[in-house]
Amino acid sequence: MRFRSSHLVLGLITVLTMATGGSVRAAPASGVLRIGMDVDAGTLDPRLANDTTARRVIEQIYDGLVELDPQLQPRAALAESWSQVSPTVWVFTLRKNVRFHDGTPLTAADVVFTYTTLLDPNLRAPLRSLYIPITKIEAVDDATVRITLSAPYAPLLKYADMGIVSRKSVEQMGADYATHPVGTGPYKFVSWQRNSSITLEANAGYWKGAPRLSQVVFSIIPDNTTRAAALEAGDVDLIHSPLSPQDVTRLKTVPRISVTEMTGLGLTYLNMNTVDPILRDVRVRRALASLIPQQTIVKHIYREMDRPATSILLPAWSGIFTGDIAQPTHDITRAKALLAEAGWRATDDGTLSKDGQKLSLVIRTHSEDPNRIQVVELLVSILRSSGIDARAEITEFPALTQALLAGNYQVALLGWLGLVDPDRGMFNQFNSKGSQNWEKYNNAQVDALLNEGRQQSNPGDRARIYREVARIIAADLPYYVLTYQGYIVAVQRRVVGFVPNPTGNFRALWNTSVP
Amino acid sequence: MGRYLVRRLLLLVPVVLGAATIAFALVLLLPGDPAIALLGQEVSGAELVRFRHLLGLDRPVPVQLGLYFLRIARGDFGTSVTLHTPVLGLISSTLPATLELAVTSLVLAVGCGIPLGVYAARRRGRFPDTLAMLVAQLGVSVPVFWLGVLLILLFAVKLNWLPSFGRGVPLIAAIVTGNLAGLTDSLRHLLLPAVTLAFFNLALLSRVTRWALLEVLEEDYVRTARAKGQRERIVLTHHALRNALLPVVTIVGLQFGSALGGAVVTETIYGWPGMGRLVVQAIGQRDFPVVQGAILVLALLFSLVNGGVDLLYAFIDPRIRYD
Amino acid sequence: MRLLTRGSATTKSIAPRRRLTVSGWVGAGLLGIILLVASAPRLFTRADPQGGDITARLAPPSPGHALGTDHLGRDLLARLVYGARSSLLVAVTSVGGAVGVGVTLGLAAGFYGRGIDTTIMRVVDVFLAFPGILLALALVAVFGAGVGSVIAALILVSWTQYARVVRAATLAEKGREYVAAARTIGAGDLHIVVRHILPNVSSPVVILATLGMGSAVVAESTLSFLGMGVPPPAPSWGWTLAFGTRYLRDAPHIATFSGLAIMATVLGFNLLGDGIRDLLDPRFRPQ
């Protein structure tokens, strides 16, 4: 056939007409919930999961011994009841007649298997360090599990929401288990298109009763703006943090969409290397903190999606949090005085120096978060106008983490997520032997307090202990906490019954419906 | 011809080996540790050391390189550090998506670019020509990602005609099964990304076609054909176009290569689950096995395409031996 | 890539023009303006590109800010004016470097032939086996963020086109009479290559280089979009456009104006490159 341009044009028109198909978008199916996530899950094995999407999907496929309610209190899940028979021994009684998705019954052996393998260094479970105090776990009988600890461990229940895996399936499938999960949860795994979508369907035999949705589809849309646009266009029904502040502001104005904001379990902070020659002096750290326009940053860069932080205590830790403990606030005069007191004098061109050395600071953060990049840009320009030779260094997360591990940094803007318990937010970070104490903070009093807090179950004592730690941290400033991260969920109004949880978990999907 | 074919194929081998070595070296030089990608911020110094040992990263470099080649020869591309699946599986599930996008965009570019170029050539010097070439000039000047975001905002959000992200039913599957609904879904997801990717090539092709055609129209045999009284349309298509298409064909072949590369940005914007996006994420997360495997596969593909273009060229005109 | 065809004996050749085309002049004019902006920024703006009032961020154009403000409240016109320097620097140095490497290797390959030629061409093939943007991305990741890294990466990604073109042209020139003549009077290899061959193969290089600078500007902005370009707080067009696309709905002016700046520059290089091609060597067609 001859090459005729008119044929091509005709063909193109046909294609375009089909593609824009009568312009009316098909109404979404009822009973199906489509969720937009920012990253692809790494694995669907709950013991190995290390990203938010994996956790959200795993929450549907698996149950833990307990689950955490919106007030972060544990409530019964696979464990019907539990008791602490001695300071270091806990006994959990399992629910009867629970089955895995492949029909096999749940027994204590599965629980023992889950935790034993979790603690095995060869499995390389990312959260292993949270479970180290467990020295022994055994099945007393098919429905009873006994956990023995090396020392009293208050946060144990908070971490007992770890999904329980099917021992038989894991032993049968080996590494394939990570992509063909078998759990006891409200939704069953159907399929996983890498970097595209994960599909789940209802588990009619769920122990709590059949879930109200027939299908849940997680779509992976990495770009924040595109994800928000997808929600607006009706391509997905639900999205949550991380979100761009300007998208949140706009979504609030869309009538079809309901936006819920609450304070989450994360914080954004400046990590200051306490063994760096310049930052070793606590006055310099306090001066730095006093130069940070916290309110402005929260208002303009985060558009009040997050809240200004006062200390290392999270508002979500009810009973422990108090706003009375506060870090240095924005005060330029005090900053200048502190720097002068520390011996930094202004030279002719305005830069500060001491003993012939300039006050040089490199502020690092990771390139994946545009808000943090803006904060660092702003800080650098503020510091420069105060005479500090400041510079930004933006790298990808792995390169930044490597620098942190090596202690090869001065100041880094970072965050923590999922801080369900003060121990989670303080122990590894500030204990001199803590595995995430990159800033090499070393304070014997804090060490003692943190060890005590770990073992102390009495709420009153815990409050006292952690407040004291927070007070010391607010004075010593190995961390300057910038914001308490907000947790935001934006959902189409036609979705009924979704209750957001500040931990970010989606356990509420069991009771959600899309008419 | 046969000898040329064999020679060309043989030349592929050192090229691919060289590319594989570079891929290996690049990954080795990347600052950052795969253990961090795996274990996140919770990682400790001891875990890191243990993990490096497990991955064989503490062996001397030549040993690592040798082992790497041995594994590749066996077809073992390793396992992704962050996604816990075999790299080959990841590649085989994402490559079709990228190919679908690249090929569709190429079809669009060729289907619109060449006719546009012909049109402009026929109206040389007059207003339509100037306008078309101006648009084409703009087309090769606009950054791809800007165009992509604009298109999403206009067509997906403001007008709500097309989906804003993701891939629909795989196109080949939809065509083969004759499923009309599936085909519509497939095309609707494909349209915006394909247009974004095609834009630059479309503009380029129209310019090249116009130039090539004008060149050829000056040739003697065209004048002869005209003198013999042939109809202008026959002159154009039978004589001129066929010869003008020669350089155009080369460019189209090379554009396939550039489409594969350009897919990287387009896939990121549209959430298209292809290999470009996979590699960019893998680089960011220091997922070494994925980066190495994907770059190797892409290099192989590229070399094959380039070699294919050369062969096609030699086939079309035996006088030409691009060497 | 130069077509090595034996031309028809009666082909009417297209004579090179004597003067630059109108569009070539337009391109030169555009570039002239941008060059002026880069070298004398104070002529165009008094604002400070580094300082800004964050409470006035993302503001649309107004009497105080001719093009509005960016995401940190800095004057957008100032950011773009001072960014011109950075973009042009990246474009010129990366192309300059690529030309240096490519021309040298191309001359060597074409002139000496055989072993050297095969080796160099295989190296070219290896480099060409990688999708450009991915290689650039990986290289910037390896070198670490910074202007130098971006330039080095762009050089490594783009030198091959110059090598190929120069090699083909050198092969053609090598057999010419003046080369044989030069040899008979005892001229050394280096002398022949530099004084005789190089000037005759330079036209395609000039054309490619001009067009290449436009591509370099776009490449830098693409790398910034992927998070790997010239890092802040330097006023880079790429970063501004990258951030601008995130705020496209609330503050479209950022992406619009920075995109226009990039487009104008690339357009300038393209028009000038086409004009130079018509001037020097109309048969040449770059890829």
C-alpha cells in the first residue's frame, strides 16, 4: 500500500477518538478501594518490611498478636488476652479457630517461628533491634505463647503488632514467600505488578467477620503531585502522607474530597554532630537553634501541614508529652551573643572566625524530599547573612546515611517515623551505645534514664523519666527538633468508614466500604 | 553481505563486554551501601560489615569482576537488594512496558513527523512551511519533563479526559485478544506518555524529512522524471521520497535508542512501570544488582538496535558501508 | 554521521551560502542577549538572587518583582539572570570538553587507521551502548553532586558524536592530494593533522557543537529534575524549573519563565547552528 499521509492522519484520528473514549470516564466499581502510594513495597514478608507501602499492605494480609488503636494503645488481635506473670515473663493466649489464607490453622508454633526467625541475625530483619530483649519464646500449648525477656521491657506490647507468618508456608516457599504472602488478615494477596500495583481481595473467613470491601488495589505513584492529581481526577480513592503542602492546601478546597489532618508519629529534626570541632561547643549548637525561624518555616514551607516542635517529646505520647519543656526559640540577638561568648569574632568581610579559622558549616539533607531541600536552602542563606560560612550538601539518601554512619558530617536535616513509644524515639538515638547515635552523644545521666525507662512500666514513672531526658536534650541539643510531622489522609467522600490512625496504619480498611 | 552481517555481530561481543565492565565499575564507584537501602536508617555498623561480606563486596575488585562475568554467563543477574526478587525477573516484567512506550512514541513520531516534513517541503518557502518549521524548532527546544507535567495538568486534571498515571492493559495483549475495552484502556493510559516522549523526535523527524526531501528534489533524476511528464505526486512518492527516506531511516533507528533513554523521565512523571524508572530508583537506592543488570540489558538492546540500523542501511543501499 | 556515498556525477550540488540566514541571525541575536545577561547581570536586575523574604514566596509577577518570586521568596528575575551564567558555563565547558576529547580521538582514529581506529571505535560503541541520560545520572551519582560532576558527566556522554564525525571526515581528507604533497616535502604527522586536516574537518564540529550546547542546557535541567543537577543554593535554571513544576498549579510563573529561559537559549543555539550549517556545509546533517 502506498505511503499516504492522509491514511496516517485518519489512523491517528481514530486512535485519538478511541483513546479519549466519549470523554466520560467510567464510574469506579463499588466495593473496590484504590489507594495511591508513593513507593513500591520492598517485600511482603512482615519480618523484613522496611517501607511504608509494605507495612500498609502487610497490615491487611497479616495480623499481629495485638494491633494499636488511634491512641497507640494495644488491643487484642490474634492474642485474645495477655498477662505479665513476672517482670520478665509475658504470656499470650491466642484466639481459637483462626485460619491462614491457605486454610491451615494458626497455632502458637507460628508465633514462635515468627519471632525466633525475626531475632535470627541471618534474616537481617530491619527492626530486629526492637526485639532483642526477648531471650526466649516458646509455645506452652497450641494456643499459648510465653515470652521471656532479659530485663523488664515496657515497649514490648507496642511492638507486638508484628505480623505473624505461616511457618508451613515459609518453610515450603523459602524466599518466594516475600512475594506470595500467606497471612491471617482481612484481605488476601492476589497479585503484584512490580512498581505498578498490588491487588488484594477480601478474606471472607476473617476471624473478626468478613471485610466490607471486595478488593483493595494499591497503585504506586512516586511523584507527590501526580498522586494528588490522580486523587482529584478520581483515578484513586485514598492517598496519605507524604504529600506536598501545596497539594494539601488545594485538596482541601475540592468538594468531593475530604482531608483529615492529625499529628503523626514522625518528626523532622536537625542532627548536630557533637564531636565535630566546631559543634562540640554547646553554645554554638544553641546559637544555631536560635537562628532557625521555626514558625516561618512551618508556616510557609510546610504550610502548617506539620507543627512546630518544642522538644523531643511527641504530642502523640499522651501522658508523657508536655509543652513546658522547650528548646531555644528563634532569637537572633541571643544567637549572636552565644557565638561571641564562644569566641567567634566578626572579621572585616563579616564572616565569623576564631583563631584564624572560619565558622564553616555544611548542612546536609537528602534529595528525595523537596521540603527538606527548601528548609536547608533557607537555613544556609540565613546563616550566611549572620556571618557563618554555610553551604548546603544535598545527596541521595544512601549516600547521606553512609556519611552519618561514618560520622562524616556536621549538621543533617532528617526525620524519624513510626515513633510509637518514647523508647523508640530516644533509646537508640541518645544512648551512648545506641545504634542510631550518629551524633555520638554521650551523657551518663541520659544513659541511666533511658535504661530505666525501658524497664519501667508504670506510666507515671515513665513520664517522669522521659521528660527528664527531653529536658536534658533540649539543653544539650544533639538534636534540634524542627517539626512534629502531621499525618494527612485525603479520601473521596464516597468512601465510607475509613478512620485514619496516626501511626499511619490502615487496619480500619476492614470496616471501610465503597458503595 | 553475509560476511558483513557476521562481522557486525561479532563486533557486538567486545562492545557488550565493555559496557558490562563499565556498568560494574560504575556501581562499584557509587558512594553509598546497598545495606543501607535494605535496612534503612535502622542499620548499624556491624550489620553493614556483615552485609558487605555477604554480597562479596569486601573481595578484591578483579575477583569481583571475574565472579560477575561468570554469573552473567550463567544467566544469574543476582537479586535486588531492596525488592528481594531476582533481577532478571524485574527486568523481564518492566522491559515490555518500556518497549511499549518507546515503540508507540516512535510510531507517533514517524506517523506525524514524516508527513509534516513532506508537507512543509512541498510548500517550501511559503507560510505553512515556515510555520511548521517554527513549531518543529520549538519542539526540539522544550524540556521533556515540563511538557509532561503540562499535559497531565491539562488533559488529566483540568479536562479529566485521560488518566494521569500508570499503565493500562498491555497493548499487545489487548490487540491479540481482540478485547475492545482492554484496547481502549491500554490506549488511554498510553496516549499522554507517548505524546510526551514523541514530541522531540516528531519535531526532529519533520525537519530531517523536509531537508532530505528538498535535497533529493534537486537531484537530476527528479528533474528527468518531471521532464518526462510524470505527475508531481508520482515524482514525489515514487522517486523522491524513497531516496529521501534513506537518511530518515537512520535517524529513526537512532531515535529508538533515544526514546529508550527519554523514557526515563517520562516514566517517572507518569508512573509508568518501565525499566527507565526502575533504574533511576535503583541508582538512588544503591540497589547494585538492579543497576548492573538493567544497564547491561539496555546496553545489549542499544547495540542490537544500532547494529540493526547499520545492517538495514547496508541492505537498502549496497553502495554504503558505514564502518 | 556522514554518508559515504559516491555521489552521482551529475548531482547539482547545493552551494554554501555566502551569508548567514535570517534565522541564523535571530539565533545569534538571542544568544547575544543571553550572553549579555550572563556577563552583566546588574544591567538587568538589582535584586539579590540569594536573599529573599520567605513570607512572600511563590508570589506572581508584581511591580516589585517583575517575574514574581520563587519558592523561597527570592526574586525570580534575579535567579534567572544569575542562573544564565551557570547554564552557559555548563553548556560551554561541557561541549568544549567533549569537542576536545572527541576531535582528538577522531583525528587519531581517522589518520592512523587500523589498530588505533578499531580500538577507538570500539570505545565509542561501548559509550554509545548506554542511554545518555542514565549514564549521566550514574556518573553524577558517582562523582558526587556539583557543577564539576555535571560537566564531567555531560562530557563523557557527548564526546562520541564528535569523534565519529571527525573520523569520517579525516578518512575522506586523508586520501587527498594536499596530504600526499605535504608528506613529500617532509611534513610530520602532527603538522599535517593540525595544520591541514583539522581546518577541513572543522565545519561539522562547529555545527554539532553549537547544537550540542542547546542539548547540554536541557540535559542539565533534566538532571536537576531527577535530583542530580547543579545543587542549590546556586541559581540554576534546571533546579528552578524542577521546583517550578512541583508548584505548577499554585505558582505557574516559576516553571513558565524558567522554561522559557531554557527554551530561548536552546532555540538560539539551534537557529545559529542551522545558520552556520547553511553557511559552511549544507549537506551535513547532524543527529
